[in-house]
Amino acid sequence: MKKFTPLFIVVSLVFIYSTAINAQLFNIGVGGGLTQVMGPEHYTNEVSDNGIGFSTEYNFGALAKLGLPLIPITPRGYILYHQLSGEGEPSTQSGSSVEYSQSILTIGLGAQYQFIPVPAGFDPYIALDILYNNFGEFKTTTSLGDTTSPSVSRFGVGVGLGTAITIIPMINLDILLSYQWLNLTGKEEVAGVSEETVSAITLDAFIMFSFL
């Protein structure tokens, strides 16, 4: 019997490997949600309080995941497009209004971890992502016209809490609440003023489709 043991182990390992490869699921979906700018104060203060007035805006994008069998870690990647705007009357310019706008393209790459067992149909997880963020031109609009500043790119991180909810086989609803620091690296100093950290909370829902 002993001479069959190595052969049995090899066959078993090949079977497990083959099953694991075939069991991989690729999930991709589209969706969107809300972006709440949290800081710095210059971004979130009202225009009348010498701020920009960025608050809660919509975002939209796409999410992709690669399901790995036998382990609770799922590689993931996503793209989100945020369009921010604020307007108001500056305290120093009574009777006139100003509008600010900026877009941010976020590309995230990371992984999620299913941290607790739950009934079938739910898949709660925590997520950690490395973020590439392209801050589009910052636009200021007044009665005199428009002025813009050039776009910049920065790297940051995001941590989130979410869940995937099975709607029907092969189709899920993925909901994620994430806190993101958008420019932790690559900051610059302009006219002696250091670039402040931009942070935001996003709440998004994606309709996900699974493929073998």
C-alpha cells in the first residue's frame, strides 16, 4: 500500500489545483454613488467662509474582482470618476458670485478580505486599496471669465467596509463604504505653502456579473 501513497498525493494535488483554477470567478460591474469631501478645511468651508465649498457630489465607475478558491482574499481593481463643485458669494466681494469645479479620476488596486462567516447570499468584507488619483484642472468661474490651474497626479490609499449581496446566480449587488486619502505622496509646495491632504468618503453600489 505504501508504494501507492506518493502517487495518490500527486494525483490529489493535481486534482485540487485543477479544481481551483477552474473555480476562479471573474466579476465585473458598473455603478456609482456619492463622494463626500472631508478635508482639508479649505476644500470644505463655504465660499463665504473663504473656502471652495466642495461637499457631496455624485461619482460613477466600474469594479472588477478575481475570486480565488479556498482563501478569503479577493484581488480587486476599480475606476471612479468624481465631479466636484462649489459656489457662493465671497465675503470680500459682496453681490458677486464665484464657482469652483474639479474632477478626480481614481484608479484603485488592492484586495478585500471576508472577515466573518454569514448566511449564504451575503459576503461582508474589509478592503485595502492603493490609489492613483488624477486631479483635473481646477476651474474658477466669475463674472469676469474662467481661470484654470493644471491637472496633477497623486497616490493615496483607501480602506473600506462592504458586502456583496447575491441577487440571482451570477449577478450580485456590491456595496462599499470607503475612506480615502487621495494625495499622500507626491505633494508639492507652492509659494511656501505645503499641499494639504485631500480626503473623502465614498458610498457606492455596483451591479456585478460573474464569469468563469
